[in-house]
Amino acid sequence: MGWTRQALSKALKSGRVFFVELQGSRYYPAFFAESRYDRRHLEAVSKLLGDLPGATKLQFMSTPKGSLGGLTPLEALAKGNFAATKVAAEGFAQR
């Protein structure tokens, strides 16, 4: 993504990006770097998910939701349905 360590650190602290830790290594979801998504929308959804663990955020992003017409949040974002994805994220974070 062309980020410096400092920029990545700021994004992590603000909750705009997340990682999944596996055996002591951090893995950042590739979708943050994919051009089919508006990264600002991905970051906003990540931030709405709050302090949930990275694995839980990843699960949210990749699991179909009835409120999104059976699409995953990633699929909904790729289709430009940011508003409904935000609502789904807010509801998920409140559980």
C-alpha cells in the first residue's frame, strides 16, 4: 500500500486497519490494498467495528449478512453499498 511504518501505526491506533495474529506474526487482510474497494470505506467500517479482535473483524467482513441481501460486507462495498455496510457494522459491533 506504500505506507510507512509510522502511517501504519497511526492507522492501527485509530482502528482504520486491523491485522490477524497467527503464531506471533501479524497478517493484514489483502483487501485493504485491492483497487476494487474504496479504502476509505474499508477503513471506516473497520473503525466502526471498534476494539473487536482482528479475527472477528475479518469474520464480519467475509460472512454473508441478511441485511446486505446475502452479500458479505466486502461484496457490498465492492458494489458501492457503503451506507448499508456501515449500518451492518454498527449493529455487529453492538452485539
